[in-house]
Amino acid sequence: MALLTSLDDTKKTTSKTVFRNTTRCLKLTEEEARLLDDVATAKGLARSEWMRDVILRELRSEPASDPSLAEILGVRLLLVNVLRPLAAGQSMSIEAFDKLLDQISNLKHELAGKLLAEGRR
């Protein structure tokens, strides 16, 4: 005769590969909470599961390239590189200006990516 009886054997035990034991809270307006519930329900997920998926996806994603940031950097580079020589009384040839535009076109996206990466740290 067994001294200890096993618990209900009909229940299957599921093994979790990840134990989530930390909680983070946030406050929402009534409308935000309603919208959150509606979106999670539409996705067929529990509210907490949907929120976790969205947060983790955002945390794991690479910085999104922002075309507007690249363009703003391009304009800034152009202004700095054109106005400085003009302020010093120098002139710029059409060829030098076109070369500068080509360099800025090649450089602005790289600089935008670096700025976004630094902002994530």
C-alpha cells in the first residue's frame, strides 16, 4: 500500500521552459484599457500574453531605420558643409557641391542608424 497517493493523474503537467516571476505594472485610462482588451481579444490572446509579446518584440528588434531622421541629418550635413566655407568667405564650385551631395547621400543613412543605436543604449 502506497503511503503517498499521487495527485490527480488525469491532469497533464506542462513543463515551462521559461519561468516568469517578475511583474511590471502600468496605468491606463479606461479607453486605453478597453482598446487593449479589444486588440488582445481580436488576436485571440490573453491580455497579458499579447502585452508580453508586443513588449518583447520591441525589446528584441533592431533599431528601425527612420527615413525622416536620415533626411534631417542630410540637410544638417549640407548646411554645415556649405555654410562654413561661405562664412569664411570661400566659394564652392558646382563640382564640389555635387560631390558633397553624393557624399551626404551615402552617409546620412549610416549616421541615422548609429544615432538610433546609441539612443537604444
